[in-house]
Amino acid sequence: MSYHKRFDTSSDEIERLIYYMPTVAERARGEWAHRFATSIVKQSKRPNWRPSPKQSSMMSRLVAEMFAHGKEEGDCNVIE
């Protein structure tokens, strides 16, 4: 049995993470991440659904990775 530290993610943060899940699914580097993000999008449509602490943690990680790596198209367009 494993122990996961219990933390409550705010409703605003959960909404933000859910908002980015379709983009995470689209840009996923692996099949597992794509399936996970797609599953979260589907589950989030259920009334009163909230992700488990483990799901919240994974959602947060995937969104953070998405912003860290971006589209990885090479050079950035600098706006002067």
C-alpha cells in the first residue's frame, strides 16, 4: 500500500487544469498521456466530478510540462 500526501486543489486551479487538458492530449508525447488527458476531459463533464489527489497531481505535472516545452518548433518569435 502506498501513501499519497493529501492536498486539496482549489476549484479555480482544477478548472484551469481541465481547461488545458484538450491541449495536453493534442500535444502528448506518449500514448498514456494522451489517453489520460482525454479521459480527464470526459470525466470532467460529469456533474460534481472532482479529480482525485493523484489525478490532480498528474494533471498539474502534464500542464507544467506543456508550458515548459511549448510546441518545440525551434526559434521563438520575439516581439519588439
